[in-house]
Amino acid sequence: MSHRLPPLNTLRTFEAAARSGSFTAAAHQLCVTHSAVSRQIRALEAALGVPLFERTGRRVRLTTDGTHYLRAVQDAFDLLGAATQRLTARAAGGRLVVNCVPTVSMHWLLPRLTRFQQRHPAVELRLATGGPDFDPLAVEFDVAIRRDEGSWPDCIAEPFLVERAAPVCSPALLARQPLARPEDLARHTLLHAETRPDAWVRWLRAAGQPEALAVSRAQYYDFFYLALQAAIDGLGVVLGPLPMLEDELASGRLVAPLPGPVIEARRYCWVVRRRRAPEPLVQAFCAWLREEADHGGAGPA
């Protein structure tokens, strides 16, 4: 459907004059004469069939129609400017918006992003976090990272990372209360996250321990990162996801005192819109995710 639009120059002149409240100021801003501004405004008013300014001597003031039209014109210019910025950013090397769940973002993706940036230095990366309730229609993203393989309309999803869980705690806690066998957990406080409600029960079952241990001495937190911080602070033992905690284990802030078992906890997948999947930058980032996961020994089993 085609739309009859006034010439862009007349709209640009109108916006400058309306914003500054002066034809003279608009002329200075646009590097034209006062009479040129007047001609452009008259041409626009003639095309629209309504007056946009009230003129009193050398002073001008927007009419009610002019005020409403100014908002629409400025909104249109803002949209055009944003679209132009996105287009030029892609032409210059690319702009990639990655939307990721918080735990993966903080403990797996961010520590590795430098390697992707070094490989693609001209790419503008933007990282946003979002919860598990992922709506592709309501979120800006080029690549999203979510757990498990959901069903998202007009999207392609592929698993690339397996999370494996084992008990971890602070060295200070071990100094106060040893933890050499799964049975020793009975003397420890187990830290739970509401976002991982059955984690301890599954691990205790795999370790051949009574599931009642999960609730005998326990602390509960809304989110996993809070339970993780509690473990770092020595408040108890958390079921830590590997390889998410590589940095904490390497630095000694946490230790994994038990030889096993290590259970599979979650799978994470990348999600892209079907129409965007063939784009080279999207493909490059998804391939890099798989490469990083395989390098860490945590690719899908």
C-alpha cells in the first residue's frame, strides 16, 4: 500500500522550525535563508491542507495540528535514524545482540566473549539477560541462549552445551567440617535454588544416599547465583554446574571435594530466527558457541 508523503526536505525544515520555535534559528541550523524556510513551511502546509504555525509578526507558534504533527514527524525520524544506525553497523562489520539466561551469561559466556571479539574485532556485541520464559516476539535478539530445547515459533534451536553437576563448597567450610564421602553431607547444610528445585534430590539418588538429606539441613534461595554466593561465603554446599564454575574452581574460591558422582543437569541451546539463520554472522557465533563448549569438554553427549 503506497502512502502520499510530503517531500523529506519540507519535513526536515518543519521539525527544525518547530523544535527551535523560530524560522530564523531553523535557517541557521539548516544553513539556508529565512525565506527558504518560509517557502518550505508554506509548501508543507499547502500539501497537508492545514496550517502548522500561527504567525504574529516575526514570531511563530505551532497550531494544535502542528503540535500533533511534530510528535509524529519526530517519532518517524527517530525510527529512521535507528534503522539507519543498525544498517550501517552491520555494513561496517556487524552488530550482534545475544540474549542469554543469567547463570550462563555470568559464569560461561562472559569469560569467553573476548575470544570471539578477537576473532571478529569489527562486530558490535550487545549482551542482554532474560529468564527462562522466552518470547521471541517480545525480545530483541540475533542469537538467544536458553536451557533445553523449547518450541519457539519461526525459530531454529540446537543444543550445544551440557551442564554437569557436583557438590562444591568453600575451602574454609572444609576446614571446619570435612567432606570426604557422600555420607558426610548429613553434617552439612545443603544450599538450594528455586530455579533448580530437584537438583539435590537427583544427585543424592545417583550417589545412593537418602533423598531426605536434601531437606534435613537446608537453605533456600530464589536464584542460583545467590546460592552460589552463599557457598563461596562458606554457608553450605551447593550442587554446582560444570563447566559454569571453572573460574571459581581454578581460583580456589570453591572446591569439589567428592570424587563423584557427576550428574547431567541441563542442556543449553542456541536459538535463532529461521529467516536469520543463514546470515554469516549468526552462523559464525553459533559455530563459536559449539567450539567453546567442545573445547571445555562439555559438548552434548
